[in-house]
Amino acid sequence: MTPPKLSSVPVGEAPERLSEEPKSKWPRYVEAINGFFEHWYAAAFSDELEEGGFVPVTLLGKNIVLTRVDGQVYAISDRCAHRGVKFSAKPLCLTKDTITCWYHGWTYDLQDGQLIDILTSPGSSTIGQVKIPVFATEEAKGVVFVFVGEGEPHPLEHDLAPGFLDPDTYVRGIRRRVQSNWRLGAENGIDNSHIFIHRDSPLIEGNNIAIPFGLVAAGRDRATTSLVDSEGEWPKGVIDHFGDAYIPVFDAKIKGETVLQYLPRPDAKRVVSQISLWLPCVLKVDPWPDPELVAYEFYVPVNETEHEYFQFIQRKVSSQADIDEFSREFDEKWNELALHSFNDDDVFAREATQEFYSDGTGWREEHLFPPDHSIVRWRQLCNKRGREIAR
């Protein structure tokens, strides 16, 4: 495969400002409150959906119910066309290939959404005249992905960060609902100066890692950000080069006087060489939260004020023993220390930011500064490459 072409932002160059007319800068991004259709999104973990079971999810404002039949996952609109009730309120599958509404017996084919029978009115002229949406699904790395759109699904790897599907790796993770728009999740992830909120995280001492208060560009001749946007090729994303483009700030001053200071131990672990953000909503932090691990975050749009937050930690493995060892380590250490104790700060920050952006004026009233260059590049990429805006 031909390596993607990279374009870079020189160090110290200020990003485009959100001034009087922000919509002229990235109008499609500002309008994408519910994300972008015609992309794959993480919907649930595979082990949440047992054979014959049901999991209701909301993706990009669409209510969808997942069910598993003979191992295959099906995704169908969670609304009966008759009176609009949710199938998931009282799931009913009387045959393997159908779902029946518990209210009046309208029965739909799971594969194409066609109304094929009405149990309370056999022979009704409505049969065959009504259809509800169905969605393509794929399972990978223990995750159920759903293609939210009406077009032909493209390969799943087009919508994931490079490396997530690598066969010699194993991932563990969690998901939770966050009370903020998906864009605030994505921008929090790629924001290289937000590390200040993590200054008191138990992870710093708990894993002996060097996390600064902030970052200063190493020089104008060093590229801090690269854009992966080769014409016709996917995935597409923004890469921030943490490892070699910045000088870390461990001594924070006000008017020249030190107010905060953190001196990492000589043996402190170095992490975060790169942070990257990929369409439609996938962050990669490499390495994190340990030099031997990689972290991924998915900010899946639910509605205008919520997103589903998927958090993953990945390790290279070569045997079942490696998988078992990592699983134990995840349960005993990383789940609480990294995904909660550390990332709870991010959840707090996103939810605190939601009020400012909730009525749409925040995009006009914010004041960006040079370290926000990664956020600016992300907005530009979404504005240019995000597929159909979800409405």
C-alpha cells in the first residue's frame, strides 16, 4: 500500500481564528451536530449481545436494535412503522429471521426490513407495502460496528485508526454515556494543551509516567501536525507529533514565579509519541498508558447533547497466555487507573464545555490560540471529508 501523503503545519504558526464568520471556515463541521452518515460506528461490545438477545442503541440520532441470530448480528430500526413503539421495549422474535412488534403483531424481515406479516390481520393489504431501515454490521476485535447510512458500506478499516485491527494485537475496553456533543469529545482528545487537567491524576504516580502541565513548540522548523488526506484513500486523520515537536512544561509560572512544579523521576516512563484523530470519530494515543500499550477512543454521536464514549487499550500478543495476562492486567490495573481515574477528568471537561456550545454560539465566541492547531486541522478535515451530515 502506498504510504499516505502528509501535509504539515509549521511550528509556531497560528491557526485560523474563529472570528466574525466562523461558518465560512468549517460550516459542515458546525452543522454536523449529530455526526456524519455513511460511516461505520462502534455500537456495542460483542459480549453484550448473546444469541437471541437484544441491545438497543442510538447512533447519530437513530434508534437501532441489535440482535444476534445463529451468531450473526442484525441491526434494524427500533421503531415499528405502525404506531412508532420501540421493539426493544418488549423484544419479540417468533422466527429466527424476523422481529415482531409486541403491540399489534407487525412482523418484519431482519435482513431487509420488509413488513412480511401482520399477526393480528392476516392477509392485510399493508403487508409488503411498508419497509423500515436496516443497517450493515461487522464484528471485529470484540466490537459490533454498524454502518449508519443508505449507501453501499465501504471497508470497515476506512473508518478506524491505523493499527486497531492489527491481527497480532488484543484489545480490552469499556463504554459509557457522556453528556456532551461528540465534537467536544473528539476535540478534547486531540487538544494538546488539555493535559493540564490531568496534573493530579493517580495514573502519574501509579505508573511512574512523565506527564507535563503543557507543551511548547520546539521550533519553527519542526512540524507539529500532519494531515493524512491522500486523495481517494482512507482512513483520513490528523496526527500531532508529541514525541519530537514539543518541549514539555514541568514548571508552571505566573508573572515569572513558579506556582506548580512536577519533576519526573529519572526512571519515569515516556509515553505519547503521537496522538491522532481519524474520521469519523476515532482517537489513537501511541503509546499509552504505558510504553507497551496503545489507547483508542471512539466518540460516537448519540444525539445533540450526548455521545457514547468507547475506551480501548491494546497490546501486542503472540499467544493465549499473552491474552490472559493482559486481561488480568486490564482488570486489576488499567481499567480503574487509566480509563477511569485518568479519563474521568476528560469526561468532566467535556460535560463542563457542553453548556458553552449547546446553543451554537460557542463556535463564534470561542478564542482559539496557537496550540489549538490540531483542533483547527481536525475541523477542516471534517468539513472537507466528513460524508453526509446527519440531521
